[in-house]
Amino acid sequence: MLWATEKYKNTALSFKVKDILFKQKSHYQLVEILETNDWGKMLMLDGLMMVTEKDEFFYHESITHLPMALRPKAENVLVIGGGDGGTLRELAKYPSLKKLNIVEIDELVIEASRKYLPFVGCGFDDPRVEVTVQDAAEYIKTSQNAFDLIIADSSDPEGFAAVLIEEDFYEMIKKSLKPDGLYIAQSGSPLSQPEELKTTWKNLNRIFPYTEIAWSLTPTYPGAWWSFVIASQSPIKNQLSSFCPDNCKFWTPALLEAMLSKPNYIQKLLG
């Protein structure tokens, strides 16, 4: 009997595995794709669960449709990370978007996802997608005033991804956005990763004049309750849209107000 177990600090979550579909070490991390009994196909990076077929839509729909509801006139979008393709899949539902840029440091994640995880890997099939395999910090240095929306769909800020919550990185993000542009990033679980969220929030507020925090859920992530930080150089809620793309399993425009609310727990955590 084979089990895959994600261990995070003092907590573990295990999945019964039918088959190992792919396992290979890239220059950056161990990439595994497993077939589980109850959660469908699953992507793990360095032993941490990134995507399951059964619940990925909570995360990908939240990190995509929330900012698109706040910036419905966006045309040029950048995805940082997101090599599984799920965020691109959701962005592709917007015919108004002209260019879907993605910068992913690990090409192996893209290749494995396209081959073994077509339910998210299909996001790369849209003709508007332009893929750059590069470190995101290097990429955005040359992208001044370029994007209406930047989505940081990255792994936790550890190892090669640690730079993604530093003030210098946020300064580069600010310069890469158009004056009315919006930035959103996953910022971990308020329950299991409170220090990560506090650091992200503090650093972001030092760079951007307008910030918000949003929350959603992903059952198989540590803590299940997940957060997203949002930032802009202009008011965040001045262009709200009620458009709802087709084929959403979770997102509805009615969620916008709830996701942007701040439960007492988060208010106390952030001070």
C-alpha cells in the first residue's frame, strides 16, 4: 500500500496512491505526479502538494477571477509561476484579454503538467499564451509599465522562491504594472502560515499605497483556509465587474464582497 504524505511543520496530510505517473528531479526541485484513490491526479513539488484534480478549482478560480473582477478592462496579464497551467486555463475564459504571459522558472513542471495533468495543463493551449522559462525577478526587471494585472501563482516563499515576498521584488512589481495595474499573490494560510502572511502584508504595504487581503479555501492545502494579498497604485475597488465566465465550479461574482471581507482573526493577526 502506497501513501503520499505532505509534512508541514507539525502537521501531515496523507493520500492513498494508486500509481506514480511521473517522478523526476529538476535543477530546482523534485517533481512528482501521482494518481490517488480519492483526489484524482496530484502534483507534488519537493514533497509538497500543489494541485489535486478534485479541489484545484477553488484555488485557481479564486486567484484569477477575483482580480479580473477588480480589473475587468485588463488586456495584458503576467502569471508568475503557475507552471501547472491552472491559472492560465481560467484566464483563457476572458476573450477581452489580448496577451497571457507566464514566467516559470522550472520548465519540467510545465512539461509534466501538459502531459499528465491535462485538466490544468490545457491552459497552455490558448494561442494568446507566451511562455518564458526564467527567474521571475530577472524577467520583471525588463518589463516597465507593461502589465494590467500580475498574478503571483508561486510556491511558498522558501528556497529559490524566497525573493518573491521581499520589498525589492515588490518595488520591481510596482514598476512593471501600469498606473492602474493590479497585483495579486497567494500568501499562505492564516492558520498554518501566519508569519508568512504577516511578512508579506508588511512588505507589500511599504511599497504600494493601496492594498487588500482576500481569502478563499483549498481543502488539501495546509490549514485549508487560504489568503491572497492584493496591491495597486490606484484604488482597488473602483472598477468592479459582475461578469462571470462560463464553466466555473466555485467562482460567482457574489463571492467578491465576502472574499474581500476581513474576519476578526485576520484583523487581529495583521494588527
